[in-house]
Amino acid sequence: MLTAQVKTALFNEPTLKSDEIRVQTYRGVVRLSGFVNSTADEDTAVAIARGVAGVKSVKHDTRLK
């Protein structure tokens, strides 16, 4: 359920291409992977994921295009 909430939050951010970001969750730890256009997009995705209730921490393995 937490994964779906993070995906929805990312999808609702118009500046991100959320279809290129994968979300996995294990015991409240969210892992973001995939591709982003800039470091600003990476920071935005991490901030959005951290803002979802129930997320304990966020690990990002995203790569720049």
C-alpha cells in the first residue's frame, strides 16, 4: 500500500516523468530507481517520497538521462 501511495504522489507531480521512476518498499524504506532528467528532479522525487505518511527513509538509485 505504501508503494502505491508513493507512486501516486510522484504521478501527481507535473514536473516529473513518474513513469520512468520505479518504487519499491520494504518495511517503510522506499527505494527509488530508474531515470530522471536532472538532479533537481531526483531531489524532488526523494522529497515527495519522504513526505508520504509511513515512509521511514528513502534510498535513491536513480540515474540521470
